[in-house]
Amino acid sequence: MNAASLVAPLGPDCGLVTLPGADGWMQGRTLYGGASALVAYVAAMRALPDLPPLRSGQVAFVGPVGGEVEPVVTMVRQGRNVTQVRVDLLDAAGSVGLAAFFLFGAARPANADYPAPTLNPLPALPDEDVPADRGPEFIRHNFELRRAQDQRGHGGAPVIRRWLRLKHASGLDPMAELVLLGDTLPPGSVRAMQRPGPISSINWHFNGLDPAPATTDGWWLAETAGEYGADGFSSERLRMWNRDGRLVMSGIQCVALFG
């Protein structure tokens, strides 16, 4: 079942809906963060179909998001060029599981115009997948991952890089697919953890650098890099490039580190 099936029931004023195949997108007791962010984004797009391209998103992972959700879409402000939309995902009891704030912006003549940087050298795309048998549910069911760095295990720089793509064509528009994929990797700080322990993403702020991102054969290069870790929290930089090494998404994230 592809990602488009997950969000198929969403529509304007859809109320409480059951997400088909949600079990395959779970990470523990909640939907994987990218999948829940996708639900919020698609809910906004279907409730307000004339929105300009997505430019940025702020996502707060407040509590578990299960297979039954009620999206509540609020137009916060609609200006001449920029539209700001809030989406809350509620459970059947009315509790907030996710709160998202999306910024949509129409193109206009630029006072500054320069391209996103290209990654050079670009890591080679290996032929073999990373074994996913011990990974979370959503990885095993939906992703192909391949190494993009020599570093393995704990120690060294707190950075994780992987080539990734969906096992099945998503059926989504290109920006929706990036929202789905952008939070796939664990935080780079897991390489610095002194002992095994659970982790939990608290939020995710991303900027889309291309309103119509594209790549080759579905492959994207993703990176999470720990910038700071103390007191049970880490600050992470998240980036994603296409197969040609062009940066298409940039973000930051706060992660809770337990144990």
C-alpha cells in the first residue's frame, strides 16, 4: 500500500477518519513523524486547494498519532504572497497529537536570486541495501536505505547519512513526498550516546528549497547531524539532496534522548 493510500480519506471538513494501512507507518505507538506531518500537509492542501507552493513547515510532535485522526485546518492569515495555515491532528478523544504551522508562498520577482548549494563530492550510491530487519515498522515496510558514509556504529562525528527511497511509488506530489521522507533517519546524536536508550523527536522545522523537487529513480540523500547534546536533549540539522547533489530541503530538530 503506497503513501497516497494512507491519506486518501482526507478531505475538506472530513472529521475523524481512519487512515488505511497506518499500521505499516508506525514507529512504536505513533505514526512515524514524516507520515504524521504528511497527513497534516495533505489535510491543509485539500481543505484549501488554491494554496501556493509550500515554502516552510513547523511541526510539533505533541503526543501519539494513531490510525484514527481528526485534522483541524485553520487559515491563520492569507496575504498577497504568503499564506499561513495551522493544522492540528486530534485523536478520538480530542487530544492533540501533532500541531503544524505551514507557510505557503507564491513566486514573485526576486531581490536576491542564487541557487541552493550542490554537495561535492557526492557520496556514491551503493548497490546493496542496509539491512532493515531490526529497524522500526515504517522502515521495514516502506523504505530502501543504502549507506552514504563509511562511519558505522557509535563514536566519531554525530552524523548519519543514507541514500533512501520508497519501496513503492508514493502517488504523492513531489513536495508531499519530501515532507514524508524528510524525518526518516534517526538523529546523528545516537552516535554519541553513551549507552542504548530510547529517543523521541520533539519538533521539526524545515524549509523547502524547490517548489517542485525532482530526483532520479526515486533516490534522495538524507543527513542528520547533531550540533549539540546535553541535559537529555539534542539539536539536529536535517538536510536532503537529490540524486544530482542539489540541496532540496533544510531543517532543524529538537530530540529527547533517554537512558
